Amino acid sequence: MSESNGIDLFLLTYNINKQTFSGDLFVSKLADALPDDLAALYVFGVQEFCSVMEGSFPDVAARKMISLNGLFLQALSTKYGKRDVRFQTVAITHVGAIGLLAISPYPLRFERIKYASSSCGYGYSSLKGAAGIRLTYLPPGAKLSQKSVELTFASAHLPAYEGEIYYRRRNEKLLSIIRSLDFSDGYALLKPKNHTFFMGDLNYRTSKNYKFESEASKSLFALQDQSANHTETIEHLVRKYDELSIGKGSGDIFAGFSEGCITFAPTYKFHVNTAIYNSKRSPSWCDRILYQSTYEDEDLREGLLLRKKESVQRLPLVKKYSSIASLLQSDHHPVYLHITVPLKPPQSLVAPSGYLQLLPSERPNRHMLHDPTESTVAIELSDVEESISGPTQIYVKPTKIDTIIQNYVSPSSNFLIGYGLWIGTTPAGRLLVLFITLLAWCILYISH
């Protein structure tokens, strides 16, 4: 898709697991994963980029994000250093240890930057939640605001653990984030005339009741053998065991969103600095990137569909969706998506009433191989998801309660957690407690 009728994007999500790692190795591995051609925008989401205590203090976490931003800029310069181009960070934000930043070689094409955050950890703390960026893209040569289009990105960290109760908790927190990620323009994550992307450590697992000796576990652990081609096996295992794919197919989550085909091995949980899965957890595709896919295509439902290149230009084109399996510095592998979206945004998922409305999805509702190099893609009629559409009872615009929670309750929780950890785990904090205790004892002694 040419730049004149599409927006080329590169997105990456990485749970750093609070690790302090080699910047040179990280830069080298990331540079290798970047596309050869320049994208209009590079968006990087990170989770656990600092400790819980550091994430509780915004100024401390911000300094960590600035350091990470330097590494991302260095990777881009390493990849495209021979070109006459200069990268600039157009947006950067974080909530707790969840960060999001956007870098572009064309910074003047992006304007009206908005930020949002949503905390949904224990006590509405930022232990879990999401950071969001919304910006306006002006295509090259366009001068009229009518030709601009908005893009929204969210980097999230959802609750962990295996089991039905934790799966439902993830779904609840996901809906909370979608509704409470307030960009101060009357909308949350979902907005009409907007391209929307959701990525992060979403923590969806492959087991409700993990047993190391089960057939499912044996099949999943076998994927760590990088000498073999596991593409077909991965396709089968994703369809059969992946909670996110199953939940999306059943309508529990991510209505109106699609994902590139997963052909990479599970990205969690590894022993740090190795490519060996940790047997304490079922290997899972926790790290994901999804995009809103309610784009209009009148050719989509005419029996046997042959989508030619001309019609693909009205739809997103997934160029690559993969992981960086050679980056071993965390217990997660980074996942990245190279995608081109049309200038025309998808149909709105937000009804005028503020409730989520279901629309036909751009992609068939099944996990299928995706080959963007093919000139035509045949889709059987039986593979096209049923056209179930209409309003739901899920409200997706920010409420007054959300505003109170995010502006007052969450900062208070972070304050208590941060200073509680500082007092309990640092020498300075313990000295302060000792000093206060001695002072109180002295006052009590003198008063008697």
C-alpha cells in the first residue's frame, strides 16, 4: 500500500520483567526486527520496565522511560543510519511500570497529541492497567484538516495467573480499561473515525488447570526446539488452547478487533537469559497486538471471495507479525507487528448512546494463515464470520466514577504502595522508621 493511501506502522510490545539489561544487545536485536522500509510511525509499549516501588513514583518511572526512549531511538538510528532521516519522539507516557512511546521520521505529520491512563491493579493501583496515546496524522501533501485521521494506541498489562477465575478477571479489567482510558475528548479507547491498536502483556494463558505431564503441556514445551518448523503445530495449538483466541471467537472479548496470524512460539514464560521455558507455567502467548478491524469492504461477503490488491488497500495489510525469539533478557519475548492501515478509518464501534455496538469484522473469525505476498486471497464462504451486529449493554465511554477513581483513588493507592515499599525495603526507609520510633519513645519518656 503506497504512502499516499495508507499509513505504515511498526508496533512492538515487551514485558521487560524489571530487568536491567545490555543496551547494546537490545538495540542490535531490535534493529534486526525493524522493517527495511521506513514506517510513518514506530510505537513501542513496555510493561514492568521498572520495579513496583519505582513505578509508584511518577518522576522516577519517567526517568526510566526516558532511558528506554534513548534505546529505541538508538535502534532506529542503527537500522536506518545510512538514510538522510532524523527520528523524533512525538509522544511518551506511562502509568506505573507500563509505558508507551511513539517515534517518527516525519514528526511534523503528527499533531494534537493526547494522553490517557487507566489503573486497575489492587486498590485501583497502577500494578495493572494501561497507558494510551491518541494523535492526529496528516498525510503527506495534505493541508486540510479534513484529510487528517486519528490513531489511538494502548499499552496494557492485565492480571496474571491460570484458571477460570483469572481469565474472567482479565476480561473484567480489559473492559474497565477500554471504558476508563479517558483522553479528555469525550471518548475512551474507542472513538469514531479512529484507527485503534491494543497491545501489551495481556496475560491470556493456554491452560485453566496446568499440569506439566499433560498432552497439551508436552506439545507446548516442544515448541522451544528452534531447529524445527512448528508453524502448523502452532496454528493448531493456538486454536485449541489460547484463551484470547477462544475468548474472541466466543464473543467474550475484543469484539471488532483482529490480530495477525500467530506463527511464533509462546512468548512466556522463559528462564531469564535462556530459550528454555519455565516449567512452573504453561507456555503461553501472553504478549499480543490487536487492531480494530471494522473496515468497510463491499466485496467481503459475496460467496467465494477473491480479494485483489486493489481491494486490500481498503483494509489493513499485515506485513509481519512475529516475536524476537533471540532476545533472552526477560522471561518474555517481545512481539512486533508491521502493518499498513488505509487512510479511511474503520466503522465506529461506539454507538451514539455510548454503548459498544457489534459490527462485522474485517477478518474471518478463525485463526488462519496470512500471506501478504499473495496477489489474491481465497476465502471460503464458511470461513466468514456470521454477520451479528447491533448494540450491546457494554458502556465504553468514560464515566464520572472512572474519573474519580483514576484521578484520586489510584494516585492514593500508588502513594501508599510506593512509600510502604520504600519504608520496608530500603535502608533509608528503615532508618526513617527507626528515627521516628526513637523520637516517639523520647517524647513519651520525657512526658512521664
